[in-house]
Amino acid sequence: MQGLRTVTQQTDLTEITNAWSNSDFSYSDTYVGKETVVVAAGTFEACKVTRETKLTKPAITETSESWLTNRGFVKRIRDEQSWNAYLVMEAKSFPAIN
């Protein structure tokens, strides 16, 4: 079975990380607890996890909040100053469970 995309070239990871000035970083995930979250796909009791990523060059701290169920991400908010992005992603639907 063929996937949605086929890759015919491989790139060594060090080639990618050495090319980007923000390649040196650390992060931590924290389980906050269960919360009710409402998105287009419905209302869910989801586990909330926050992530703090600390970049060293330049000195930036980025944050994200994610709400997960046993079926995947329901919602994610990312504040990524390293590339001036603030993203809010929400599930519109989930595949049916057979």
C-alpha cells in the first residue's frame, strides 16, 4: 500500500540541525490534567499537556498546549516566536470506530 507521499531522497539529521541556528534546545512536557474541550469534531474530555521549549540562539522560550484523547489530538495551540507563528489547530472530525 502506498502512502500519501513518497520520499526518494534521504537527508542526514546533522545536515538539518547544523544548518539551523536554533538547533540547540531543550523542552519539557507537563501533564496538567483532564479538561473539557469543544471543537468542530465535538465535545471531549481530553488530557491537557503543556510544552515549554527553550532555544539558546537566540534565547527564546516557546510554548504549546495540547488536548489529547485516545484517538489523537483534539486541539493544539502553539506560540513559536522563533518564526513568528501563533497557531491554533482543532479537529474537525475523527474517523469512525468500527
